Amino acid sequence: MPLVVAVGAHRFTCVELSDVDDLLAGAPTISFQFNPGDTFIGSKTINLARPDRWRMPADLAGLLWLHNQPPFAATARPNPEARRPLPRQLLLATGGGVHVD
């Protein structure tokens, strides 16, 4: 069975599908989300000259972004290098793997 992971974000985080697309494209971007009252947001060391690029592992058929506004549609991002492709039903529903209603 193909593994598909659903991802999304609360609408107040300002994390959007474009952030996921940037990550998949290997764009060297960084985003931090926190509240003014947070006393600790953690730490992370990043080499800005050579940031690690995240790639979908071969066992992952794709990502399914869940939109956080009505009508709560979803957008599929298939993994072109997956061992098992995204299910055909999702690809047909998205018109080629782009959008699912």
C-alpha cells in the first residue's frame, strides 16, 4: 500500500502550501512561528551557506496538503521517485496530481 502523508497548518501560523513547495524544490528558506509570550522556542543550527535539502524518501508516495479554510479541499504533491506511486484515484481526482476537492 502506498504511503501518503497529510500535511497542513493552522491558519494563524502563516505556513502555506507555497512553503511546502519551496521545501520540495530545495529552496534555502527558513520560517519560524511563535507567540510573543513564548518563553522558549528551541534552537537549531543551520549552515546558511549549504542548507540541507529535504527530499521525499522513496517509501513516501506523496504529500497531501489539507487546506485550512472551507471547503477544506486538499492539494496532492506526488513523489516522482516513489517506489509505489500515489494512488491513481488521487491523481484522477486532482486532474493530474495537482488539486483534490
